[in-house]
Amino acid sequence: MAKKNIDDYLQEGMYGAKEINPAERKVFLGTLRERVVFVLTKGQVMKAKGLKELEQKIIAHPDATILLNGNITFRYFKPYRQLATKHNVLYTTVNNRDAESNYGLVLTYGHAVDHEDIFLEEKKAPKVEQKKKNSFWKKLFGINE
């Protein structure tokens, strides 16, 4: 590795240390995609979804860490914090006001694990057909659809 010269020190002092994939780190709450085991969106966290799936992932990966999005009100994290405490898993809140992430919770390692399926799959409720109501004008003029 090459020695740092004065320009490198000046650049680092003015702009901060160089990061690999800074955009990816902003999205995944400071970590890289290849280190992520499981992710919940902000909406899923606010609705307390994915608790059972998260517990299964924690049991399978006890050395992982949970990252919580600091842009979400702290009260939404209570069931997730309780789950982490129950299984002795470290968790931390990531407060980065400059980064906008759609993720509310990330279960991650400090090294690459490269899991393919990291997102919670939500089952959609079956559609219920609503009975069409005929309007007054349709009844008056005998119009059928």
C-alpha cells in the first residue's frame, strides 16, 4: 500500500475518509448489501411486521447485529428491541440525517455473508369483489353495465 502524502491528508481532513460504496451504505444504514441477512422497511417496522421472521433469522445468525433507523420514532422499535434483548443480540440506532433510506431495520454482520433473500415477503390479502351499485340515473334510463 502506498504511503499517504500531504495531499491525501488534506483531502481526508476536508472531505472525510474515503468510503467504498457510500450510496449503498446510506441505503443499508451504514453497512453494505453483501453483509445483510434481513431487512424490514420503515412501513413494516411501524406496523410491527416481520417479528417472527426476524426471530428465526436471529436464531440462525446469533452473531449478527441489528441496525435501527434513527429517522423513525423510537417507540416503534420496542418489540424489536425486546426480541434482540431476549436473544442477546446487539442493536444500535443509526442517526444519519443526510441519508434517506427506506429501510427501518437491518440485521447485518461485520463481514460479507451475501444472502440472496433478505426482504420480508408479505402475503397479499385476496381481493373481495364489491357489489356494484346502480346509480339513480342508471335506474331511471335502464342502463346496465
